[in-house]
Amino acid sequence: MKIVCYSIKHLKPVERMKFQREMYGFKDISNNSKYVYHRQGLMTNIKHKKIYYTGIIVNEKNLDKLVRLLKKHKVKMHVAEVSKSSKH
């Protein structure tokens, strides 16, 4: 498992919203709230654990998809290995 920490504070608000929508999905309301659609994001179908606002733990097989999205939006990131340790 890997932990990905990222920062979006350098992005403009419009870029930040595009990234968040592509990452987590959003609710699309059209025609004066007559129609409601739930648009899926990348993390909708990926098993993950969100840590605070900008940290995510994902399996290694899904890491490439996440990193590609972060690079696409020029998000600053750091990836590290997560190890399970036992207490003695």
C-alpha cells in the first residue's frame, strides 16, 4: 500500500474545482433542478482511505491512475510506502 500526499493550494480556484470534480465526482443539477446526475470521479471505483484533506492510501495497482491524474492537473505530490508494524 502507498500513501499519497498532495497540495493544491497553488492552483487557481477554477483549476482546483476541476481537479476535485475529476478526483471525487460531483452532483450535476440541470434544468432548474429538474434533473440530478451523480457524476463519478476516479476515486469512486477505487478502494482507498482518505487521510485528512490531502492524503490518500491506495493499493499499488491503483497508484498509477492516481498519479496520472495528479500530474495532469500539475498537483504537487509525495508518494511513500505504508508498512504495517506490530507493537511489542
